[in-house]
Amino acid sequence: MIQLGVIEVDVHEMNQYQAKTYIDSQLKRAKKSTYRLRVIHGFHGGTKLREMVRTRYRNHPKVLRIEIGANPGETDLVLRELF
């Protein structure tokens, strides 16, 4: 799902390799108008995807920072500030 400036990526039914590949492809496709990639990894089925997203993309060159919201099944990868 694409909102204004936000791309939502649902990976909660994928394994770690599939999720990484899909997130990487979405990061490559992100345009300058995209400031946030919202990764929906779920949390009822375990924490492997959540931990992979939060550790792998912490130092990614396109990711400015990671935001953890109130929903434990989502992690936002902030690509740029929205001013």
C-alpha cells in the first residue's frame, strides 16, 4: 500500500530471506517523495522478522533511522525527514 510519502511493505508471511529481498527492492524503488518505509512484520508468529528488520537496516545507507511505534508488529524505516 502506498500513501503520500509512505510505502507499506507487508512481510509477515515471508521467511527472512524473502523479507530481506522484498524490503531491499522497495528501498531501491523509493523515490525522493518517499520519506518512510513502513515494514509490517507481525509479532504473533515470533520475533525473527522484527529483529532482522531492526538490526539489518539500522546501518543501511538509505535509512536515516528506525522508529518503533505503538504497534509491535510494525517498524518504520525513516529515509528522510519530512519538513
